[in-house]
Amino acid sequence: EKIDVYADALTRLLPRTAPLLEALRVAGRDDPACREMYEQVNDRRAHNMGLLVRELRATGQMRDGIDDERAALLVWSMNSSTYYELLRARGVTAEEYGALIRDVWGRTLLDERAQAASEPVG
């Protein structure tokens, strides 16, 4: 399932990329080139999260009542390095972050049938 693939990727990548993106964001306060690069990264993430939501919608598993723009905004905000770093500062591990992403995105975006199919057995 797509949410699991994204959550796994974020769990692996954000521990390495979040500090770099934070450094780029901070450098962007004084350096226009760094600011532009940081904005490009965020714009690309926003675009890609729109693609993810459209792919989820195409599977027929999306919950009724949530539009694609709002769903993309949710996944974009929660897969940001800033969100990840806030959770890490509160003691949340990368694995716990991945589980949170699966839970929130699944409960918010997927219909009941898709949610039941994605729940672990046992």
C-alpha cells in the first residue's frame, strides 16, 4: 500500500535529510540562494504529495468527504523535516514517527475497507 511505502521511506530518509534541510532553512535567512533552494525543496514536496493523493484517489480507497487539496496539505505538512524534528525533540524515534504517519494518514485518508486491509494482523 502506498502509505506504507511512503512511511517506510520517510522513516529511513528523514533522520539523514532533516538536519540538512534545517541547515538550509537557517542559512536561507541570510543567503538568498539557500532560501530559494529551500523553497524549491518545499514546492517539490508539495507537488509530489499532490501526486500521492491523486494516486490514492485512483485506487478507490480514499475516504469520501476529503478533497485532494486538503489531503495533499495534510501529507505535505506531516512529511516535512520541521514536523519530524519537532517530534524528535520530544523523544519520538524515527520508527515511532513512521508509525504515526501510517496511523494518521490511514485514518484520515482511507475509507474503512482500506483501513481494515492495512491493519496488522495479530
